[in-house]
Amino acid sequence: MTQTILITGANRGIGLALTKQFLSNGETVIATCRVPDRAETLQTLTKETANLTILSLDVADENSIAALSSTLNDQPLDVLINNAGILSGTNPHASVLDKAPDQTLGSINSEGWVKVLRTNSIAPVMVTQALLPNLRRGQTRKIVMISSRWGAITHMDSTIPLAYGTSKAALNAATKIISSTLQNEQFVVVTLNPGAVRTDMGSQEADLAPEESARRLVKIINALTPEQTGQFLRHTGENIAW
Ligand SMILES: NC(=O)c1ccc[n+]([C@@H]2O[C@H](COP(=O)([O-])OP(=O)(O)OC[C@H]3O[C@@H](n4cnc5c(N)ncnc54)[C@H](OP(=O)(O)O)[C@@H]3O)[C@@H](O)[C@H]2O)c1
């Protein structure tokens, strides 16, 4: 069975690598991003395959979410991957190598923090809510949140950026609640840690190439069963403590 997978933040980094991996497996991908006209790699890919559609979505903008929902209309979706995320609300180019002074007690600013929470914690829930009718029409009913090891409360210490760490912890909590809400409908809702990945956010010093992280994540996503709903999984497939 060919699956239809919708991915947020698919124009670069892990989202783009997931798009390419699913396409190479013969799946159909709806790659969403803020500015499709500037998503050059996705635009090139659409010329090579009929299995890719690019749609506009700013996950932090409710009007944009509503417009996507209306464009999709009653199209079934099998898998939703909430991947779009930001590290900082004040520096759009921040990577994990930055010292994140805007996310340390003593200098954190609430406006930047709210922006990170809106993008990383609230938006994945709002996108999920808007696309639930499409997912209910799908066959596999999988919802994947791309989280981070930095969202695991058990690993938290002063090295974790406050806004980002709390945003991923909130995402993990939301995933747990949503997984329970949808359990009776045979949905599997999980949160995945992609590893330290060489992207704009992860920096060029990170362990994993985006292609390797995506290969591992796709393997996990394809094998998910409803019994795994509510789990927090590492890119290697092991459970992570909250
Ligand atoms: N890289 C790592 O080591 C690592 C580790 C743990 C978790 N993660 C998580 O993995 C996910 C992907 O990260 P990445 O490393 O691929 O980061 P990245 O290279 O910085 O890419 C981030 C993606 O999110 C998109 N995005 C940000 N805000 C958005 C919005 N409001 N609406 C739509 N798209 C938005 C970006 O789009 P634009 O191009 O329009 O900005 C871009 O496509 C994130 O959730 C991140 O927290 C990454």
C-alpha cells in the first residue's frame, strides 16, 4: 500500500531529508513549507516525480493552517509529521553551537520564548487538530511529533536552552495527551528524537547526516503499531525516559 505523508517544514534540514526518503520508498508526499516559491530543492524534485506536492504552510499562523485544511479538503492522509521547529525566538539563524543568551535565566525574554512555544509546542497540536478529519480517512493513522532529547525532563540541566527545552517538553506532554485521546480510534501518536543532525539548527558538527537520521526515522515510522502510541522514541528505536 502506498502511503500519503504530510510533512511540515519540508524545505530544508530533517524535513527535506524525510521527504526525499519517503519519495525514494515510492510513497506520496505532501511537503509543506512557509514559502514554496523559495523551496528550490522541493521545486526541482517535483519535476522528477509525480508523487510530490508542495503546499504552503506557516505552522505558527492559524489562517495558514485553515487554508491548508481547505486546500486538502477531504483528501485522506496516512501519516502526519510535525517536523517544523525553531531553536530561538529572537535569532532565526541560531544553531546549537550558539550560547543562547536569550534562553538563560537572567536574560530570557518572554516574547522570544512565546514564539518558540507557539512554533514548537502549540503549532503541532493545531496542525494535528486541523488535519484530523483527513487522517481519519487514511489507512494507517500515524501522527509523529519531531521532538528532541532536550525535551526530556530527566536530562534537563543548566546547559539546556530554556525556551527550546520547555517547548519540546510541552510537545511531549501534548503528544501523550493526544495519544490517549485518539487511542480508541487506532491512531498511533508518538514523539521522536531525530538525534544530533547536521542541519542549520543542529550545526555542521552534529553526529548524523540528515539522510541517515531520516532513514532511521522512516524505518521507525513505517513499523509503528497502535500499541506504541504515546511513546517517546530515539532515532535508534529505543524508548526515551520522559
Ligand atoms: N538538527 C538537530 O540536531 C535536531 C535535534 C533534535 C531535534 N530537532 C528537531 O527537528 C526538527 C527539524 O529541525 P532541523 O534540524 O531540520 O532544523 P532546520 O534545518 O533549522 O529546519 C527547520 C525547518 O522548520 C521550518 N519552520 C520553522 N518555523 C516554521 C513555521 N512557523 N512554519 C513552517 N515551517 C517552519 C523551517 O522553515 P524555513 O526555511 O521557512 O525557516 C525549516 O524548514 C525541529 O523540530 C527540531 O527541533 C533537530
